[in-house]
Amino acid sequence: METTKKIKVLVVDDSSVVRQTLSAIINDEPDMMVLATAADPYIAATKMKAELPDVITLDVEMPKMDGLTFLHKIMTQHPLPVIMCSSLTEKNCETTLKALEYGAVDVITKPQMGVKQFLEDFRVTICDSIRAAAMANLRARRAISKPVQKKLTADAVLEKPTGKAMIKTTEKIILVGASTGGTEALREFLEALPSDAPGIVIVQHMPEKFTASFAERLNQTCNINVKEAADNDTVIQGRALIAPGGLLTMIKRSGARYYVEVKNGPLVSRHRPSVDVLFRSGARYVGQNAIGVIMTGMGDDGALGMKEMRDAGSYNIAQDEASCVVYGMPKEAVRLGGVDLIISLDKIAPKVMQLYKQQIVANNHSHC
């Protein structure tokens, strides 16, 4: 049966400890297996000639050929889902972000010390990343069902919305959630926005250290200002705040001012930052002043929060299946009834601006 077909993984890393640890983690899962391991891209290429894997995990820094060069060769000659393995260093953050631009599906981070224990501690995240890669749009896949660990919901961080309608202000706030494939989707979305776009708060599932580099890269190419969110940052027109990796980010309101609260907390929907936490805070404090956007990603983080936002009066947009790398999070949000409109990625920015301008016109009329 198709559902029992295992995901075949090629592990490419010059560290024997990483190869052995990743192999043990992968082979321990009922729905995946290590097809082969390789200490460098040349050995990997030879093994790929014998049999193509479904997913490749690829180290960034290796002898003979670096991971970025090998990734580029894979993507131009025989595109396959690739997950980059990168150490938590600023230098590697830049390289790995470049790899995501080249077409890598996701990033697995590893520390420079204590790597074996780290990988074992994050086995659920690693295996989820491999499953997402196997379903990525660059090769059509059938979803492989597997029981998952019990997940905390946003209840662990923030109480449910009260149901009281928020008064309208002159400012719309855009709240965005994304995961696998989201770095490129967000780049396309943000680069399409004009400098007078409404304030934006974004949760992209990403490890700590990567979010600051990601924000800096976007800031160089976008008309709006993009920065990693810091506690108490004000949400203002012409600026996007990216939730820092490893922390929870939520939106709050003080009078007419919206600001973000960034703090430590539990994994919610198995993620930190969590889209559900951001969206629930939007339902509580922003209500009908919010526009919710949910983009490509594996799993269901954000689906419950988006339904709560819609119930509180927000207008919600989901990226369509055809333009998603993984149609998981948007699909779940649609299924729960939290979405007003399903459109392709290239139409999201124009739609957001249309809604924003309609509100400005309506506010001007109400003041006449």
C-alpha cells in the first residue's frame, strides 16, 4: 500500500557523529529510512546515481564542495527536496538563507558543541521537517499519516478571546503565519508591498539567530522597513516585525497603540514562535482591525487562532494550494472555517492593500 511506503533519506554531512545520530533518529521512525549517508557531495552524487532519495539532508560546510554549491547543482540538474543542516553561527545564517532562496525546503540547526544530544532532543522537529520536505510541491507527494505527540494549544499562553468586539481605529494590522516554504513566500509578499503598507507582525517557523538575519535580508530588498521584533516594539505603518526564533510573540494594545510582547514560554502547536499564539492575541486585542494571512507550511499551527480571529471580526486570507510548498497550515485553517479568501501568493499583497485603502476611505466618510 502507498501509505506504508517509507520516505528515503540521504544524509550528507562530514561529521560522522551527525551522520550516525541522524541515521538513528530517521531509522527509528516507522515512515522513513536512511537510504545512504555521505561524508561529502562527491560521495553523495555517486550514491544518488545508484538510487534517488526522496529527501536529502545537507550540511553547509563540508570539504571538497560546500553545501550551497551542491544544492545549486541538485536544483538545476535534478530538483529534490533538500533540508539544510547548519550550525548556529551568524555566518551560517546568511549561507542558509541563501540556500532557502536556491530552493532548500527547510533548515535543521545544530550547535557546534553537544550536537548529538541536541539532535536527539529535537528529533520530533527533525522528523516533521523531513515529512514536510517529502510532501513539498517540487515533487508531488501523498501525505504520510503518522500519530503525533500531544500538542499544547495557545491556552498555555493566553486566555481565549472574550468575544467583545474591538472598536475600529484608523489602522489595520496584518498578522501573518508561515512555516515550510515560508521564507521565500514572505519575501515575495513583502517585496510587493508599498512603503505605506499597514503595520505587519509575522511568525515564520525558524530557529533562533536565523530570524535576525532573515529580517536584515528582507530589509535590504523591501520598500517597507523589516526588523526582528523586540519586546514592546510598536506596530506602525510601513514596518514589518518578524517574531524572533525561540520566543513567543503576541500583539497587545494600549489605547490606540498596538505593540508586540516578546517573551519565553512553552512550545505551542509544537512551535516557538507559534502562529496560534500570535493569531489568538490578534483575536483578543485587534479584532476587526486585523487582516490575517496564513501561508505555506506543514501542520496546523495558526488554524485555530485564525478561526478565533475571524470570529472576532478580522478578514482572513489563505495562500492557495498551487502556490504553497506545503499546503498544510492553510488547508487546516480553511477546514476549520477561519478563512474568508483563498488566493495565490502573488495576489495576497494587492488584496491586503485593497482592504487597507477601503478602510481608509470608509473612515474618511465616517468623519465627514
